[in-house]
Amino acid sequence: MTLLKGMAVGISIAAPVGPIALLCLRRSLTDGRLVGFVSGLGAAVADTLCGAVAAFGLSALVGEMERLKLWLQAGGGVFMLMLGGHFLRTRPVKADLSPSHARNLGVAFGSTLLLTLANPMTLLSFLGVAATLGPEAMGTTRWTAGEFVLGVLAGSSLWWLLWSGVAGRFRHQIGPQTLCWINRVAGGGLAIFGAVQLLRLLLGAG
């Protein structure tokens, strides 16, 4: 039961459409569903780490995240702006997963992992879940807490598998002009997310 609760939480945290969803959509359509899924897997691992913090009550790590909150938000905002600008300037080209292209899997995984961890809302979402459901929902022992964390990983990974799979299915039916528009939408969306995050920081500091 704890495992299923973790899966439900993992799906609910991953499902809202945000910068990671746009990034995975774009990569699934231009680079293939494997690259899109690996991108989502990076976010799933980040979700799992935050779920572990909430489940095991790692208050010291929460405090450290709070101290680094501004730097994390600023870094994430700048990264999204740069990535969005790159997508807006780049003409997408469908690529096969050749051995040379496979190197991009590490970049795909690492970029979404860092981008998700750079968003303090990810950890705050899990802390909100902990406050709402109560600590017993995430397990009362280390074993059941581990089940919850494993469930988060499974649920989040399952969501990104479905997201990238559906997007990748239509990859070969989309022409170059449509890909360009998808690139613009994804790039513009990421840039907006980054600008909003930086604007909030500036308004909060003012």
C-alpha cells in the first residue's frame, strides 16, 4: 500500500505541465522517444531524492536547501532562459540514435536532473504532501519509507515513459515546419518560465 501511495504521489508531482514537460516533449519529437524518456528520468530521480528527504525526515538537508534557495532559483531561472534561447535560435533536425548521438543521453539526463533540483518547489511539494497526508502515509519505518520512495521513482518514471512514448509516436508524422513551431513554443515556454522565476526573485528582494 505504501508503494502504491508513493506511485500516486510521483505521478501527481510529475504530471503538471511545466518546463520539464516542454523539454521532454521537444526532445521526444526531435531526438526520439528514448532521449525524451531519459530526460524525464532525470526529473524522476530528482523527484525521488526530494521524496526521500520528505519520507526520511532529513531536516538538515531541508535547512541546507532553504539556505541555498535563492541561488538555486536564480541558477534554474538563468538555465531555463539560456535553454529557451537556444531552442529559439536552433532549427530542429530529426536525429537517429547513432553511437555518436547516444552521448546526448547523459546530457539529457543531467540537465533535467539539475533543473528539477534547482526548483525548490519540487521539495516543497513533497513537504506539502507530507504535511497533508501525515508521516504515516510515507511509512512509519525505514523499510516502508523506502517503499514510498521507490514508489515515487516508479510513478514518476511511468509518467515520463508515457509522455515521451506518446510524443515519440507522432515524431515521424511531423514535418520540418511543424518541428520549427514546436521548437519555438518549447523555447518560448522555457524562457518565460525562467523569466518569471527570476522576476519573482527580484520582486522578493525588492
